[in-house]
Amino acid sequence: MNEQRILAIDYGEKRIGLAISIPGFKMVEPLKTLESNKLWEGLEEVFQQYDIKTVVVGLPLRTDGKDDKVTTKAREFARAIQLKFNINVELWDERYSTVEVEKILKDLGKHPSKEKGNIDKYAATLILEEYLASLP
């Protein structure tokens, strides 16, 4: 059987970014970006392909640390994943992940507006890197 992995999700109302841990290392690879209308089918494929032990869902808190409409939807989404896949789901503060990805892309000479399909999976990558760094 494959080694267990951690899946990170950058939740958004239009697109959902996915990144996955590389077994044996505190390293991450961007996986894919799913359109919200293909979300559950895409997640089913990922769960069939990989042995996922934990899901980390980015929690888009407001800058003051409070919830808003999207934060509430992300919490509901995390609960739905937990119930559907019977798996441990962790929430991770990801207030600035998309902004950070856009900054990195600009530093690389790329235009974030032309990378919309990739920004979400890169944000999920940052979320998972931070999560893994916090583990003992």
C-alpha cells in the first residue's frame, strides 16, 4: 500500500486548490485546481489515487481574525469532507496565502491574472508547507 499523505485544500467559492505531501519528507507538491462544480468528483479521484490520512483545509479568516461568509463556508466544507470521507480534517489559518502566491509569481516575472488556474493549487501548497513546518 502507498504511504499515507496529507492533502491540503485552498477553499474558494469558484475554484479549490489541492496540494499533497510527499511521503517521508516535509515536502509538498501542487496537485491540481478544481472548479467548484467538479469538486466532489475531483476529490473522489484524489482519495482513490492516494492514501490520505489527514486533510488540511485553509481557513480564510478576515485580517482581524474573525469569520466572514467565506470562512463559514470553508468550515462547512471541512465538516462535509470529514463526514464524506470519514477522515481527520484540520483547519489552518491561510489569511495571506493567495496574496503571497501572487507576490511570488510577480517576483518570477509572471502575471497573476494569467495564472488563475494555478494560484489556488500554489496557495494550497503554501498552506501545507506551513502546516508541515508546525509538526514536531
